[in-house]
Amino acid sequence: MKRHILMLGIFTLTAFSANAQIGKGSVQIGANLGFTVTNTDQNQVGQTALLGSGSTSSLVISPSAGYFLANNFVLGIAGGDTRTETNNSNTNPAGYTNTSSVISNSFSIGPYARYYFKLGEKAAVFTQLSLAYASNSGSTATTNNNPIDVGSTLSTSSGQSLTITLQPGFSYFISNRFTLEAMIGSFYYAGTTSTNTPDPSNATQNAALTTNTSKLNFNLTSTSVLFGFKYYIRKT
């Protein structure tokens, strides 16, 4: 009986004790999530009637899986699915309201490398370097209610991008198998090619336009925080 109790105690400690050391040969599986919502209203000073309003929402989901090539060093692959929607409404002095809706979607995939620095038995900070190829698509719908220029338009866009990103993060080991983590900010370079196709029913719009863009960005604001979890299959 005492032997069984001792074995149960050893199993429990092995399964639920937290250890920030991750050994070579372990496997990491998890996901990160980010979500932001912004609402704006505009009106003249001293007036209650709205002249304009807008909202923007963004959702990011990024699953990943990696293999530890050495203690605390993991090499893996990550995907990403991002959706952003912006809606605006503006009323001119004559009382006519114009609206616009912009929706963008992006799916990305690529490798990442991450190294953990222990901060005790339950915590660690890490740096992650990643390379991602993304396929992007979007649409812009507008409605003009001014009698002089009444009508609606719908244009679409598509493109690809390649992004190199360096990110810091923090992990907290709630058990030997699970961690909660936060990735805060990023430093990245992105090259993007996009093609905008105007509404074919609107003869006044310009022809299709292709744009090449390069961007270097450093961001440490709260809107760039991603929360997530990791599950570890440790090599015994």
C-alpha cells in the first residue's frame, strides 16, 4: 500500500511540477491569439448629432509546432490567419450619409526559431525569429447617398507578402506540460505586392493597379500583444 502511494506521488510530481528547462528532443505544440476593437465617433462642438462614426476589429490566430534541437532552443513552423474589418459612416452638412466597409484577410505560413532564457523554475523569457509567406485578399465597399453622385462601388484586392520578424516574449509554466505566454511587440521587415481591381460596373474608376511596398517597423504598443499557450511532449 505504501509503495502504491509513493508511486502515485512520484507520478503526480512528474506530471504537474513546473520546470522552465526544456530538453533536447522535446516537442512543442500551441497557438497564439490576438484581438483588438476600436470605435470612434465624431461630432461638432456643442452639437449632439454625429457627423461620423467608425469601428475597426482585428482577429489573429497563429497555431505552431516545433522540435527542440538543443536544450531551450526550438525550431518549428507556424501558420497565421488574420482578419481585419473597418466600417465608417460620415454625414455631410446637407444631411447625406456615405458609408464604407473594408475587409482584409491574410493567411501565412513559415518557419520560426526560438530560444528560452530561464528566470527560475516556472518562468522564462524568449526571443523568436520568424519568416512568413502570406497570401492576402480584401474588398472595399462604398455607398454614396448624395443625389449629385449617388451610387455604390465594390473593389477587390489580392497579393502576397514576405515578412521577417523578431519578437520578445514571456512564458509561465503552469505545469511540466503547459505554459501560458505573451508575445509583446515586434521588429519586422515586410515586402508586399498587391493588385487592386476596381468595380467593373463603375466606368469612372481607374484600371487595375499593382503596388509594391516595403516596410520596416518597430512596435511595442499594447495593440501588438499576442497571448497563447504551449503544450510540451518532453523527452524522458
